[in-house]
Amino acid sequence: MLKTRIITAVILLAVLLLAIFSGYPLVFTLLVIAFFAAAAWECLRLFGNRHPTIGAALWTIAFAWLVLFGRIDGPLLPALCVVIWALRLAPSLAMGLPPAGGVGDRLAMGIYGVAILGAFVAVLVLFSRSALYMFSVMAIVWLADIGAYFSGKAFGKRKLAPSISPGKSWEGAIGGTIIVLLAGVATLAAPALQDTFAVQLYLKWGWGGFLAILILMTAASIVGDLFESQLKRRAGMKDSSNLLPGHGGVLDRIDALLPTLPLAVLVSYWM
């Protein structure tokens, strides 16, 4: 399993780097569209849709048209995604999901679909600034996840959401947040990293904005992770799919990014 996981990760990284440094932004856009198609298909499966392939194809055509021929700049879509997570998806962690197959469930599926679309659009918006800036946002989520894992293993006692993801703890969440803040502070002293999200936060809003936004970003990443875990638990699935050998599905790899990327884009507009 570990060998398969490593091979898949190396292949994905190679494809990603080739797309980014190809010199043709369209190549990266097409790669994002392909991953969106996979995420849309997995989303429909998690909600028990009877025709996930057809639904994902239609949703992908709409997404491709938007990013290739429409306008993806502007704060409206990221703001909508932030509102969706704050008022509908995050509260479901406490209130639970609506009954499967009902009107409320179909509405939740559509809302989550919009959140996924907004996150993939956010990737392209961040990339349009620079690959470094995009990775600096994603790194916040990756560091939070790594820090939470090791902090939880070492100190975890109080469960964060035992009915959704028993392995997560409050100590892990706090540890992940501390790692993110320390890494953010470290970037302030690196001249080559001045055009990164954390540094720009500090330059614009000082320590108050720096700390508040990074803590909020970390919290949002945890919410995204837990929401997908809630969907998988209800659907009786261990992974969102088997598209990525050793890793599960695309949503399994990006769940924590879904609420954080639009938030980062919205904050970037304010900056």
C-alpha cells in the first residue's frame, strides 16, 4: 500500500509540475478541468445520485465553459462559497445531514457542488497571480493537516468530532494551527517568499490580520475535512472513490482545500 501511495504521489506531482511549468496556462487549466470532473463525479456518488457520470459530465461542461470563455475574476463567487460554508455546510457538522434522497438532500448536493466549483475556480484565480502564491495558500492546509496528525498522535485525548471522524482531536487541531502560524512567521524572513499569502497578510494588516486569517484558514480546512468524512460515513464509503491508487479519491485529497481556497481568494481581493 505504501509503495502504491508513493508511486501515485510521484506521478501526480510530476503531472502537476509539467502543467505548471509548461509555459502554457491552458495546459494547467485543462488539468484543473480534469480534476474537477473527477471531484464532481465523486460528489454525486457520495450523495447517492443514480447517474453520477452523466451529472458530472454536464457539470464539467458548465465549469469548462466558465473558465475558458467566461469571467472567473471578481469577489462574488468566492464570497458565495464562504457564505455557503459558514451558513450551511459547517453547521451540518453539528445538526447532521438531511435524510438521503429527500429534497433537502438534493439541495445540499447542489450547494456542495457550487462549493466545489468555487474552489476549483479559486485554484485558477490564485494561479493567475503566480504558482508560488497558489502553493502558499495550499501549503497552509497541508501544514495544518501534517501538524494535526503528529500532534494528535502525540497528545490527542479529547475527540474533536467523535461521531464523524474519531481519529481527530482538539489537541491535533491546536497543534496544526501552531505549525501553520510558525511556518507563516518563518516566511516573513525569507526574501524569496515575499509574494506569498502569509507575507502579504502581514504587510497589509499586520500581526492582527496575519494571526486571525491564518487561524480562520486552519479552522476552515478542518471543517472541509470533517464535512467530507460526514458524507462518506453516511454513504458507507471508506474513500470517495479509487481513482488515485493508495490515496482514495480526488475529494479525499482536496476536501480540506474546498473551503479555504475561496476564502483565500476573497481575502486576496481585500488585500
